[in-house]
Amino acid sequence: AGRDGLGAYIADPAAFPPNRVIYYNDDFVAIRDMFPKSAVHCLLLPRKVPVDVEMFEVVRSDPAFLAAAQAEAAKLKQLVAKELERKFGRESRSSALRQRVLDSSSSSGDPEAVEKEEWEGKKDGKLPPGRDWAREVKVGIHSNPSMNHLHIHVLSRDMASDSLKHKKHYNSFNTDFFADLDIFPMDDGEVYERKHSDWSSRDLVCWRCGKNFSNKFQKLKEHLAEEFEEWKRE
Ligand code: 5GP
Ligand code: ZN
């Protein structure tokens, strides 16, 4: 437990139930975060990296690792996107429209009215594009992580979760303390960390509309709940 709590998943992923370990292979284990900070929050754990080594160092000494980690994270990102679609697709205007048009074309009834009304482009055999849920998923690492085993966060960007309990939680995912996996490789991790060392004292700023809540975390929480409803409906 404690700072080494992620080690058990790497050592024996088969010992965990499928609602905790999503999948694993020789090189990675994908798990659900035990204290999710968003509606869907997963972690990608590399298995062949020494414990207590930082992303910046691994990437420097093992460039092939970065490519492998980015490819694996892209896979997990698609899984998270699919899960968002399963959870919220019915509430989403664009997801639901696509589904209705798909349903109407396969039903034996008269689909024409629905199609005409909802999707003029259907005449050319096109479907509404639906919602790109992958755009709602963030992939990255904390530049100064609390857990010892290297882990990559893959999470939806809503920040709507009961486990989001204080300012640090929020800012750690919504300032550049959260280093997008795509910014690697970078030359000097230490410079990066120093540059962003004030992340926890910065104002709370809504990820969706940019409203500034200063230090008022409870006010931000209420606002995030409202934004969550709007976000699902996009
Ligand atoms: P970081 O070290 O990047 O700040 O984040 C560590 C993450 O691991 C946190 O999001 C935390 O909720 C999660 N976490 C801490 N302990 C456990 C655990 O035992 N199991 C799982 N699945 N997640 C954990
Ligand atoms: Zn907002």
C-alpha cells in the first residue's frame, strides 16, 4: 500500500477482478484508478520499468519505450472513449442522432420521415458523424507523481467525481503539472518541473468555460456538476 500501491498490479495482474484490471500483456497493465477524478479514469502501468524512475529519465535512457507507451496509451484512450459512449451516448445529442438514424434504416417501419427530419445527408448514404469521444480523453503524467511506479493517466476531462476532494486534485490535472504524453521526449524534466512548481497555488479555472473560481473549491465543484450535464449533452 502507500506509495508502492501500484506495484501489486504489475506483479500479478491476474489476481485482480476485471472491474479493476482492464487488460494486461507482457509490457503493460491497464487498471481503473481507485479514486477516480473524472467519470472514467484509468492508469496505464508499464511493467518493465524499474520502480521509482521518472518518465523523463526512462525516455532519455530508453527511447523505444516512449513509442511503445504512446502506442499502448492510444489503445487505452480508445477503450475509454468507447466507455464514455456506452455511459453517456444516449444523453449526447450527436451520439443519439447517429444512433437514431442507424436504427431507423434497419427497422422495417417507415424510416423516411425520421431520416428527412434528422439527417438530410442520409440521402447520399451518409450517416451523422456522431460524437468523437476520444477528443474528451486526456493522456499524460503528473510531473511529480505521488505513486512510485510509473503510471500514465488516461481519463475523461469532466472532473466530475466524488473523489475529487480538494484544489490540488483539480489543479494536478488542469495545469501543466499534468504533462501530456505527447510532449515527450523533452530535454530536461527538472527544468520542466521547476517551471510549473507553482501549480498547486494557482487559481481554480473551469476546464470547460474558463471561469476563474480563485480558491473557492466548493463553488468550483458545484459549477463542475453543471458543466458535466452540459458536456454530456454535446
Ligand atoms: P499520481 O501519482 O500521478 O499523482 O497519481 C496516482 C494515482 O493512483 C491517483 O490518481 C490515485 O487515485 C491512484 N491510486 C492510488 N492508490 C491506488 C491503488 O491502490 N489502486 C489504484 N487502482 N489506484 C490507486
Ligand atoms: Zn465552466
